[in-house]
Amino acid sequence: MKRILTTLVLLPVFIIIVVSKEIYYFALLTLTGAVLAELEYFKIVERMGVKVFKTVSMLWTLSFLCVALWPQSLQLEILISAGFLLFVITCLFSKMSPKEIFESVAMTLLGVFYIGFFLAYFIALKSQGDERGKDLLLLLTFTVWAGDTMAYVVGSAIGKHKLAPKISPRKSWEGAAANVLISVITAYISSLTFIQRIDLKDALILGILISIVGQLGDLFESVLKRAANIKDSSNILPGHGGILDRIDSLVLTAPILYYYHQVVLK
């Protein structure tokens, strides 16, 4: 019941912000999600016994979102270089042992790019124009969420062949196949309704790509949670877990859709 109520409250808000012509509302939503996801990531990593350079990580994460929001004013190469320099200085003045520093460097960089760099593609998608940006974001989120839901339903009902038992014991090949199928159907329906200038072939290709990459993203977050021996990244969303639990299938699919649009659809 909590899961349903949370969805009924948050889904309309999300759709309203996505369809709004004002990009700054969506940017604020993405920024808020990135901050909360980073905080959850910090807790996961700390549960593994590894410290994270939190200030540098958060600043670097937000800088990626700023680049996507103002691509004409900020250059990605400059912010990556400046962020890495600040990162090096922070490491050199750290009181941790060399082994602890390198563990922290690895996990901090992972968090920055896993959350900050990939979430910036959501803003980049929204920046494709009022109608186009809205359509791309709705295509992405509806396809991913429909696939996740169907994978859960089918996997719970008839899933017998484990997909990745050491990572996520509940996931099955039957659920994964159902995810691909419903994702293709959702993308196809989208191409017939609200998606502009996307033909059937592209909708089918995107449905397959988004489904497969989304499931890989879900499994990747499962690796992190299993390493930290936790079930959910947090309990901020009743019935759904944390922000990372909700966006794990989205963060890797956003760049896939963005570059497919830039190369094939644009």
C-alpha cells in the first residue's frame, strides 16, 4: 500500500515538472535527486568501511549538472580538470593512510561519475527543446518503469531461472525477458501517441537498448548494496526505498537515449 500511495503522489508531480516548458524546475528536481542520491551513496560506501571525500564529491557532482544546464558557458573539460586537481589536493592533505586514500579515491570517483555525470544527461535530454525534451524524458522513464514493474510481476509469478544469484537472488531470466518485451511495447505505444518524429524501427531499437542497459544499472546498484549488506539505499520513499533504488535503472539509460537521439534521430 505504501508503494502505491508514494507512486500516486510523486508520479503526477514528476510528469508536471517534465512537461513544463521551464527547464529550471526540472533542473532543480534533478539537482535535488543528485544530492540525495550522493548522500545515500556515502552511507553505502561507509557501510563497506571506506571513507569518501564528501565535499569534493558533492561539488564535482553538482558541477556536471551545471555543465548540462549551461553548456555554452561552462566547459566539461575545464570542470573535470579543476575537480580532479581539487581532488588531488584533498588527498595529499588527508590524514588517512596511503591504502585508505586509494580506497577513498576509487569509491569517490565512482560516486561522482555514477551519479553526477550520468544524471547530467537528464538535463541534457530536457534541453533538446520544449516538446522534444519532454517526449524523450517520458519515453525513457515510462519504458524503464514499465519494464521494471513487469520484470517484478513475471519474476515473482513464474521466475525459476536465476539471472544473477550472487548479486540479486530474486531476479530471473523470465523477469528479464518480460522486461525487454514490455519495454519494446511501451516504446512502440509511445511512438504512436506522444513521441514526436520517432518511427517504429527506432522505437523498437530504443525499447531493447533501454531495457537491457536499465537492467544492467539495476544489477550494478545491487552489487553496491550487497557489498554493504543492505536491502535499500535508504527509506526516504515509503515502499520504494531510496532515491538510488528508483534511479538505478535510469542513470545508465539516459546517455544511451541522448546519444541515440544525437546520432540517429536528430
